[in-house]
Amino acid sequence: MIAESTITCPSCGHSKTETMPTDACQWFYECEQCHTRLKPKDGDCCVFCSYGDVPCPPIQAEKRC
């Protein structure tokens, strides 16, 4: 299981690698550069699934968040 994902802000393009929670989904994330508050896209369970290069651990394990 991959524990880190690089989130890319759709507003400014800033990217940062973050450690994902292993037992929960992360619903919000604030870009440290432009301070846009990211929320999951429709149909995604968390910000890592929407904006990260690696989906969250529950999805990697083929479980629902």
C-alpha cells in the first residue's frame, strides 16, 4: 500500500506530497500556495482520489471510504 500522494491544486497548479490517513478519508485540503480549499469531486470519496497521483488507502485496498 502506498501511503503518500502528491496533491496538485487545480487553481494554481501547486503540488505537494502528503501522507494520507490510513483509516479515514480526507474531505478537505487547503493549498498552501493559493489557500484554495479543495473538496472531493463528485463521485470521489476524498481529496486524494480527486487531486492526488495515488488514491487513498481504502480505495487502494478496494474498500469504500
